[in-house]
Amino acid sequence: MLKVDHLGKTYGEGDTAVEAIGDLEFEVREKEFVCIVGPSGCGKTTLLKCISGLLAPSRGEVRLHDQRIDGPPERMALVFQEYGRSLYPWMSVRQNVAFPLRRKRHAKREAAELVERAVESVDLTGFLERYPWELSGGMQQRVAIARALAYQPEIMLMDEPFASVDAQTRADLEDLILEVRRQYGVTVVFVTHDIDESVYLGDRIVVLTPAPTQVQEMLDVELPDPRDQLETKELPEFTRLRAHVYRSIKRRGQAADREAVSEERPAAVGS
Amino acid sequence: MTARRRRWLAAGLEVTVPILVLVAWGLWSAGSNNYYYPPLTDILSTFADTWLFERVGSDVVPSLMRMGLGYGIAVLVGIGLGLLLGQSPRARRAAAPIVEFLRAIPPPALLPFAILVIGVDDSMKVFIIAFVCLWPILLNTIDGVTGIDPTLRETTRMYGIEGRERLWRVMLPAASPQIFAGMRTSLSLALILMVISEMVASTNGIGYFVLQSQRTFALPEMWSGILLLGILGYALNGAFVLIERRVLRWHRGAHASALS
């Protein structure tokens, strides 16, 4: 359904040009949960911005249902890492979740139901009239997720959404996202730098190389559903996968370092 | 000392110190024969005779009307133009030298021009007040719009919020803390320019009254006018702060939670 086709992105021009994404190619299937993992500074955010249409690629293209993406599509939602800065602080939780629905031209009652259902699915029903800054970090990110769900996207992009919450909240949010994904039947592209998280959540993992980014490896995660923070993580298959991904990233990182040293110039690092 | 007691003490100081100053002034000026500094009691009784409420209709109302109209125009034009310029770097560059030049002109220097071109009626005063109040509001609005968080901008784009929705429900609220800061600066400018413009060419108004009293050696009247202007400025600022607190409640909340 989503096809990243020879995607490349270079920032700047001439001598100062930085190649963030070299040549990326992969596909995301309907209802799939794809985790994109790679070393820090490997252009994960750049990739998501190209997929979402917020950033124009330098080479290649991204297609959704065979349509080239050249701006944010209506069937796509994006959840940012910085939840605190992506919610509108002057709007209540209800208003925040309802605001993007105006584009969809629902009937009033229908829109209200979408909002309430989404807020209920992230367990924030009692907080509809509160303001984002009255809530904890984890709750704010849940508001952002509810807003994305109410928008009824076919595909939801998530940019390290749980990177700035504490470990316990993070585990709760991971289970929550698996649960709402089942409820809403939405396709998820989830960017993370946390290997455990990518194995725990994903149906498939795309491992990226350091910048200029390419696909290092694609892995199917064959862990039983529903996943469980304790049981799943105790399975030999989980341990095997996380070790595999870890080595895959590490090996490539070292290779890049050696290459950089031998050429006597600093390794190019994208954002 | 508990926070509660400290607050009461602060509030108490705010009330008692001005009263003490007034009492000291009253004692010092009591039985004064100094022509320029009449006894406070004289000033206060003149104040009551003049402003409660004999000259309210003839001087206070016209003054406030000019000020309100000039300020109102500055607010509307400043915010409107600011939202426009804030969204376009190119327009901002083109407008910058003009804006910087116009706002650098000391406002009273415009009075002779305004009198000549517009005349000595109310519209001249409204023009001067609006012209001067415009700049802080305009520049702050531009600042507010350009300073909107990139993540918030991208969220808005991602959800396809554009046009009027984007303007009224995203840009304007996001810029409102800066807009209010500009409006507050302009409010004191409006009062100053109201007085100055009434001193130059007018037949009524508080500024006219103060100057006229001085020229006719009615010193207690002059003092009472100055007192009234001080009270007006204080009250206007107080009212403004109340409104600002209400409108920007979310901003204080968000700010406080970001710091904690």
C-alpha cells in the first residue's frame, strides 16, 4: 500500500551538501506494523518527513496506493516525538482531538462520536475538558495518539513517539498502541532507535544503515500475538531477534567508522 | 513565613504605601502658601468639583473616545498586517525598512504635519494615536507568528488545516502572548499621545484642560487633571491585565508546567 521507491534526500548544495538518505527502497503492506530502526543520526526523521509529504525528496518518490505523495495525504496521520509541542496548548483535550476533523466534513454528531471513541481508546475519557499542560507527558502523548486515531487514517506514522517518557509509561504506551492498532485496523510505520521496542511492536523491522541511509536488512518478526511485556520478552525468538538487529546495526556502524578513518575525513552525519 | 502570609503582606504594602505617600503629601502641603504646590486638600476638593462629574461629558469622554478609537484602529491594523507579514519572509523583508523608518519618527514631530493635512479635529488626534500605537503591536505580532513552534506548524500542515482555520485557530492564538505584550506597550503610548495631541490643538479633553488650567494660573485644577491622568493610566492598565490573564490563561499554565 505504501511504497518507498529509490528515495533520496540531500540537504544543501555543492561542497556543504549532506546526503541524509542515500537510496531507500521498501514497501509497507496493508494493516502491517513496520518498525524502522537504525543508529542515531541515520535520517529516520528525514525519512518520515518524506513519507508524510512534509518534506520533498531529492530523488525517487513515495507512493500511497500508487499515488505519488507530494503533500500530507488526507489518509495519513503523524505522531511526533515532542508531544508537548505538537498539541495546541490553548485547546482542551476534546478540542485538540476534534480540530483536525473539520477537514473531513463529518456531521457534528459523527465527529463528536469519533472524538469520544478515540479518547476512550487511550483511556482519557475523564480528561476531555482538561488542557494538555495539565496532563503528564505520557498522557499528552496519548492525546496526540487519540487525535491521530480520530482522524481515521489508513496509515499512522510515528516518529520515536515514546522516546521522551519514563520506562514504565513507555511500556504502557507500547501496549496501548498495539491495542488501538487492533481496534482501528490501522497500518503503522513506527520509527525508533530502541531495538527492544522495534522487536516487541513490529510485524516487520526495517534496519537502516548510517547516513547516507540505505536499507541494511529487513526482518519478519514471528512472535505470537497478542504480545506481552513479560512473556514475549522471555521468548528465545525475541532474544534472538534483538541480538540479530543489534549486531546488524553495530556491524554496519563499525564498518562506517573504519571507512571514515581510512579516508581521513569525518563521517557524514545526517539528521 | 508562610506563602499565604507573604502574599497578604505584599498586598498590604501595595495598599498602605500609596496611602502613606498621600498622607505625607497632605501633611507637607497643609497650609502651604506656595503657589505652585497648593495643599493636597485643595487639589482633592478641586478634583471632586471638576471631575465628579462636571467635566466628564465635556472632557473625559472626548479624550477617551479619541484614545479608544486610535488604539482600536492600531490593534486591528497591527494584528492584521502582522499576521500577513509574519507569514511571508519576502513581504517582511520588503516592509522592514519602511516600518523601521516610520516607527523611528518621534511621534510629536508628526503633529504639525497632521494638523496641516488632516486639520485640528478629532480625526487628527485619532490618527496620531493610531500611528504611534501601531508599531509595537505590528512588530510583536510579526514576532509571534514567526516564532510559532516548528512542530506545531508541521502538525497543522499534516492535518491539512489551512486558510481561515489556520489563521484564526492556530496563528492568532499562538501569537497572542506576544500580541498582548505589544498591546500593553501601546496602551501607555495611547494615553501619552492623547494628552500631547490635545495640548497642541484642541478645544476640549483632559490634556487641553491641564494646559488651559496652567495658562490661566488655576494650579489646583492643573494638578487635579494630572492626578486624573495618573488614575486613568493605572485603571486602564489594571483592566488590561485582567483581560490578558483571562485570555492567556492557557499560556501561563503551559509556561508554569514547562518550568516545573
